[in-house]
Amino acid sequence: MTSKNKKNVFVEGAIDARFICDSIKKHGSKTNIGAHSIFLGQVRGDLIQGKTVCAIDYSTYTEMAEKEFYKIREFAFSKFDLECLHIYHSLGKVNKGEINMFVFTSSKHRKASFDSCIEIVEMIKSNVPIFGKEIFDDGTFVWKENTI
Amino acid sequence: MHPCTMKINIVTFGKLSELIKKKVLEVEPGIDVFSLKKFLAREFPQINQLDFKIAVNMELVNENYIIEENSEIVLLPPFAGG
């Protein structure tokens, strides 16, 4: 198991659908896996005080975020019977409709991949210091806060 | 520096980085996080209504945590990842 490996989570800009496809394909050689779960976060074009969000500009406290992602990986591998786990999150500008997060859990049977995926996404939202500036069409912005 | 103060380094993110420009503060030695928050509210009234957490050495700390001289105090506004 590779839970000890330090993984590079952050990617610059949006996460491309081809990257996600390639990641799925790569797991074809791991024939002990029988179930994958994928969560994709997508930037919404919310209407806030009469203005539409056109993008979110993500920033982070890198050192602490990497430490938190590592803790999440360790937790996930200790709690669930996972074969594989990948987490990617965007930094910088991601336009509405584009993907900003990709969580990919794999296990022998479906329950571990389903359950771990949900818990990992919740932990990322509450524990990892990532900040988002919601940019409007007119260039103004507000700082985003996660809803529980 | 005043003999009865110690220096701490402030690092800010998100909205707080727009509101706090001062990076080094002089505070009372042995100050805890609770008192530091009150100090910050006095020093930077513009952050009074804002919710934020404090991290030291990449870990969130609670209000009883005692801050050491030259510590890097990281002010973290609400998270927005995912």
C-alpha cells in the first residue's frame, strides 16, 4: 500500500476531463480493484447580490495543506479497506463549470470506496486551509466560505 | 523594542491578507491565543467581525495555547476548498 507516499495534490488551474480519464485508465492494471468512487467538485456560477460568479481563484497555506492532506490519506487507509486513493485540488483561477477537485477512491468492494470518498471530501472541506476568491463578471470579488 | 514585549511574526491568508499589512507585532511575553485575539482586535479593528482560526507550526491551536517569542502566527479565514 502506498499510503505513506507524499502525493502532489495541487494542480494549477482547472482539472481537465482527460486527466480524469487517464487516471481511470491507469487503474486497469490493478486487477485487485473491484470498485471505484469519484467525486468531482465543479465551480458554480452563483448569483450573489445581483452579480454572477464567473470564476474562483484558489489559494492555500501550502505547508499546512500538504500536512492535512497527508493526515487525511493516513486516516482513510487506516479506516477503510482501500486499494488506492488519489486527491487533486486546483490552485489559481478555475472558471465556472470547470472542475476544481478530483477525489478518487478504489477498493475491492463498493462500500469502502463509496464511504471513504464521502468522508474524505468532507474532511478536505473542513480541515484543509484552502481559500477561494469568487470573481464576478465585473471583476469585483468576495471571499468564499464553505457551507457545512 | 520595549523590554517587556516579545516579537511575533504574523502570516495571513485570504481576506485577512488584505486587511492586515503589518507582519511583525510586539506583544506581552507569555501571551495566550485568547489574549492575542483580543490584541489583534484592538490593533486591527477592521478584522473585528471576521471569523478566523490561528495555526502555529502548521497546527490549529486553541485559546489556551501559549505563544513563544518569534513564533510564526498564521491567521486563517474560513476554508473554501472542495
